[in-house]
Amino acid sequence: MTFARPAVFLDRDGTLNAAIVRDGRPFPPANTEEFILLPGVVDGCNRLRDAGFALVVVTNQPDVGRGTQSREAVDEIHQLMLRLLPIDGLEVCFDPGKGELSEFRKPRPGMLFRAAEKMGLDLSRSWIVGDRWRDVDCGVNAGVRTVFVDWGYNEELRSQPDFTVRDFSTAVQTILDQSNAVSTRQPLRNS
């Protein structure tokens, strides 16, 4: 008997890499020179992969849809990110956030559902880590557990996350601790 693999869905800006903060609000890097991984991200991603999680980046990049960021610049950032981190999947939504919103724009769960279908992931054992209310709401909407990295931005959460942490390393440890606690309580299954 085979079981679908659990995933950790990862927001990009402010979770994996430093966001550019202006007036208490986070913005994405404009180019690869501004793309700086946060402390503990490489080690944390490796620890999650070693624990059996698929790692999937799910990111809204509305500036492309708004015409204030080029698709080429975002693609270059993603190529760099994929060279630096052991990422299994990448889902990007370029919806500018105006008018009728895409089912893939966080807080809607479309990117998680699409990745789960493509990669055969078990959402019931999966997590999302992010630094914005949209990430938490997306996780709630998809039925995955949520870890909110609180950088003190000037915005309010709409849904209560399962866990709130101050950095990526603590998010990783929380996921590993909680996943081990769950797995030790489950009965052994015969295959």
C-alpha cells in the first residue's frame, strides 16, 4: 500500500527570502540582486525534505499582472531560488488582484490543489508557511495546517493560524515536532 506524500507549501517573499519592507508593508525583490535568502532557510528546507515532505513554493506575483514587474525578472528569481533550495514544485499566480480574482491567487487555494493533483500530495498531512494573512487564509481554505511567520507588518490576520513563529527555523521545527507527534500516535499499517 502506498501513501500520498505530505507537503510543506512555502510562500516566497518574506518566508524564504527577505521582503523589501516599505511603510510596514512587504514587497517582492525586483531582481536577483535583491533576492536574499533568510537565515536558516537552506538548512530548514533540507530538514523538511529529509523528513519526507515535498516542498512546493506557492507565490502571488501580482506586479507582473499590473505591469510593474517583468515576467523575465520573476523567472530569473525563480531559477536562482531553484538552484539554491531543494524545491520540488513551484506554483505562481500573476493575477493583479483587481476585478474577478483567479482561483489560484492566494487566499484562494487553487495553487495548493493544482500542486496536490500534479504531484500526488496528501493535503490532510500538509502545511503552509507564510508571512501574510493571504497565506494563512489559503491554508485554511485548502485544509492544511498553517504556520504564520510574524514579521510585524502593518496588516491584520483574518484567520487564526495553527502556529505563529518569529522565523523560518522555528517554523520548520514546529512542523517537524507536530508531525512526529502525530505520526507516533497513528497505528502501524500493514502494507
